Amino acid sequence: MRPAIPGLAEHGFDVDTYAAALRLEDHLVSLGRRVPAPGRSTVVVVGAGITGIEVAAEMPARLLDLGGCGALYTEAGIAR
């Protein structure tokens, strides 16, 4: 069950089911086709369980593979 947060239904994704994961993948692929813009590859992962940690760890490389923004910037500097 999703909380009633404005914009969550329209802009949020989960990976709780195969269909939901495919919806996220379709969205990520569409990002790679868009004109580069600030925030285009910005992702917020909510959840510190195994799945949330895996998504957070894999997302930067996935975005780069799909034509996302250049380097990954972290508090420590450029990671890639």
C-alpha cells in the first residue's frame, strides 16, 4: 500500500512485482532518449531493505548504460 503523498502515484516506481519492475525499466529507457537536462538522472531510493540497497547500488550504472548523465557525483567526489 502506498502512502497518500502528492505526486507519488504519477512519479514513483517500485519493484515489488515483475510488472512494476518492467514499468521502471521502460521509464529508465525513456530517460536515455530525452534531451540532457538537470535532474534527468536524479533518483531517490526510499527503503533500506535488501531490495532498496540493491536498487541504490545498481541505479547509477544502469542510468549511465542507458545514456544518463556523465559522471556520478557523490559527497566524496566523482565516482565514475
